[in-house]
Amino acid sequence: MSAPRVGMSARPIDGGTPPRPRKRPEELRSHQWYGTEGLRSFSHRARTRQLGYLPEEHLGKPVIAILNTWSDINPCHVHLRDRAQAVKRGVWQAGGFPLEFPVSTLSETFQKPTPMLYRNLLAMETEELCRSYPVDGAVLLGGCDKSTPALLMGAASADLPAVFVPAGPMLPGHWRNEVLGSGTDMWKYWDDKRAGLIGDCELSELERGLARSPGHCMTMGTASTLTAAAEALGVTVPGASSIPAVDSGHDRMAAASGLRVVELVWQDLRPSEILTREAYEDAVATVLALGGSTNAVIHLIAMAGRSGVRLTLDDFDRIARTVPVLADLRPGGRYLMEDFHFAGGLPGFLSRLTDVLHLDRPTVAHPTLREQLDGALVHNPEVIRPRDHPLAGEGGVAVLRGNLCPDGAVIKHIAAEPRLLKHTGPAVVFDDYRTMQATINDPALGITEDSVLVLRNAGPLGGPGMPEYGMLPIPDHLLKRGVRDMVRISDARMSGTSYGACVLHIAPESYVGGPLALVRDGDQITLDVAARVLRLEVDDAELARRRARWTAPPPRYERGYGALYQEQMTQADTGCDFRFLARPGAVPEPYAG
């Protein structure tokens, strides 16, 4: 694989177009703040001297915003304070002027009710910081589940040259003689504890061994899925998405990103030229062939919308039928992200999929994806499988339709027990997550392994924020009998590190009167993944009677950011973006004079 040519002075977008002309210093966006003769420009220069900078350090140079999602409460990003310094080093070396901006940190672990509630807030912050300051380009530091789509949504809307720096996966976990995957093994051993197979001592040891370093989950959960999607989109330097967070290669990647963004500014190569329909289709193919997180469906639809690309659930289902699952990674497989990285990382992985990719589109590092993948190799065919030996014959996520989900639902079927992929059973309905937690083990509910557990009022508005409640717990009495999977249905999401026959993202959600609101205990529900069907076995006349008696719940919020969220949020099938951010329209450049 050829290295990004960070020193080249001009760059063709494809083989048939001439080299791109370089900007002149007076054409830089930041020149409006610093380079004119008026009072405001004098003030801007004076205040920059107040910051301790010499004129030679920044005048006539690209100003690069480093948007850093570091915080003390985000273990996925706790190392990004150091990585920002590596990015600065690269920017300085390339002749740019770096400025670090702290932005919202979305910690999947600690932020409640869910960081999904705040994804669009970070996207808006990213866009407005880039627009309102003397910034010519940006480097985006993130990786925990919602930060990747948020940063890229904002960057797409601002449309300034940008490079994304993934936070990187943490080191593999260890417990006794077992290698642990964060999230995935947490669910597994928690169920073992509930089943009486391990005790408090073992659980205490697991707490110490599950997460051993900075970085996001090292399984193919949502974080790794979305950073891989970012690399597939072409907004990272090659190989960036799988480098372990504490590897010295991660520092080098951050510096290379700083070097690269300066050249992008001189070339005026913007996200709008990179984030095309072809790029998003390739990202979808990548996610599906990785066996990636169902959360990527919502985020990629939202990201594409910011790029003016209409991506739908049907696109996911269509592409899923054309790509096999080639990554043998947990939760659907055996290995972890460090194994994937040393097996060839995403460049090696994509080299197995060149027949379904759009190879002549540009990336931030190369004129074409074809050139970026030139020479990419797979070093371990057990981790990144050949096409004739896939983990699964079709992409790992299926899109379902039916009278229970007229606007769609999704299931990560490769992480479910095969016996449940065609199943009919009686519904056991929970109206909210707290009630479910309090009553799931009540013998009076009569839950059997054939039951279909239904959770409602957990969607984008009902959650609020569509929390990761979709992997409903299996009752203790069934766990003790060895039952580890059941059909579970909700309008919630689930962690990308989770597993099981969980039908998610039912749209429209129950909170706004979707059909899920009409399900009653004992109703028969049919799941047929091969036929892509989710059906409530209740006739239309009865459903109409139930709908006539349904009343809308009161709003969750009366004021504050939650009220804005409530007013503007769209449904899961359209990406859960804010209407006023997702719609097209011009935004004027600020007047800096």
C-alpha cells in the first residue's frame, strides 16, 4: 500500500482531470480575520499576540482547528489530549498553524440517559465552531460510538477540509486464562453471574481485567464499526481505524493526519468531494462485511443526509445481499481489533472486496481509493477470511418489514442463535425499561424460551434518545436452564458489542403511535429473517380498534435542550437527525471585517 503523498503540490481527483491548483495565502479563509487593513483585523492580530504567538507563526498559513473530544470522564478518549499534541506536530511540520478546541465528549459508558441524545449537539457544535472561527481546515479527534458520526456530520455541513483521527481500540482484556472483549464478555459473564455459574470474587476480577487501557471497545462494536466506516469513506489516513490506542503507531497516525490536512487546505479538497454516494455505499458494504454494529445504520443514514446523499434502509438490505461477512471478530466471531490490525487492518480487509467497491473515488490521502489500496495485504486469513471461506454468506445486518414495523427494523442476525431466525411466539410486553428491570423475573409473567419479549417507549423520542436497551435480559430461571438467547423486539438500539436475536429500531416508534404501541401480552409475533419479515399476527380490524383507543403520552421535556430535541428529532429509519440540521439550505459565511 502506497503512503499518502503528503508533500505533493497538486493532486488529480481522477486520471482524467488536471492537477488541482493550490490556493494562495490571501485566498485562505483565515485571511479574512488576519490579512486585511481594517480595525477588526488589527484587533484579531493583537489578540493573537496576546496568546503569545509571533506573526511569523500564523500569518499566511492555514489555520487548523483540532476538535478534541477528550475528557477525564471518557475512558475511550482519555489519551486524546496527548494525540492532539501529535496532530499539532504534524500541522507545524507541514507549515500550518494548529489551534485546539475542546468540544463535547460523548462517553458511552457514563452519559445518561444515552449519548445518542447529544450526538446532534456535538454535530452542531462541530459545524458552528468551524464556521465561526478563523479556521481553514480541521482535524477531528473521536472514536467512542456517537462521537465519530457527530464530528463527521458537523464537518460535512461546514464543508471545510478535514481529516478524522480515530481514538483506536483498547488493549485486549484478560481474565485468568481467557482473552476478553469489552462489552461482549461483560454481557456474557453478567449472565453467568445471574445463572449462578460465577460469584462475586470472579466478577471483581473481571472488573479489573475487562478494560486495560485507554481506547474504545476492541470488539467490532459500534465504535470500531464507525471508525472503520470513516476510513472506508476516505476521511482518515490509510489504516487509521484499527491502530490500538496505546500503540506508538497511533501517535504517528495522528501526526500524519496533521500533515495531511494542511495539504488538503492548500488544494481546497473538501468533504463534499469525498463524501459522495459512492463513498457511502462503500461504507455500507464495509460495515456489513465486517459484521458491524446495527447502530451504523442510523449513523450512516444521518451522515449521508448531511452530505446531500439519500441513503435508506433499502440500500442496506440491497448491499447486504452482495457482500459476505469476512471479519471473524467478536461479537459475531472469535477475534479482537488488535488481531484485525495486525492481520492487515481495513486496507487488507478492503482488498478482499474490490469487486464491490467504487475504486475511482478520491480519499483525503490519495487521488483514488484504488491507489490507496494498492499493495494492501492480508496477513492472517483466519481473522480476515478469503471470499471462498466467509463467516456468513451475506452481510451481517438484515432489514425487516411488516405490519409491526412499516418503516423498517433491523437485526444483526449473525449474532443470533440460528434456531431463532424463523420463530413465532407469544408477546410479553413491557411499557418501559424500568418496569422491565423490576418485573422480568416475575414468575407470574409466564415467560418461556418461546416467548417474544417486547419493549416499547424506548425509541428516539420515547427513550428519550433511543438508549441501548434492545438486548433485553433473559429471565434468571431461563438462564439457569441454559437458555442464552430469545427473540427480543424494541424501538430501542443495542450496544454493538451485544449479541442475540434482538430486533431493533422499529419505526415508527411506539411513543408516536407506531404499531408497537398496539401489541398486547399473548399476541403472536412472527420473525422470519430469510423473508425479511416481522409481523404481528393480529388482523387489521382489531389493530384499528386498538389504535382508536390509543392516547399519546405527555412530552418528556418542557424546556431546555431536551425540548429542542423533542421538537426536531426524526425517526430511526431517517437517521435521528434534527430536521433543521438535516434539511438543505444555504448558510452565509460570517463577516470578519
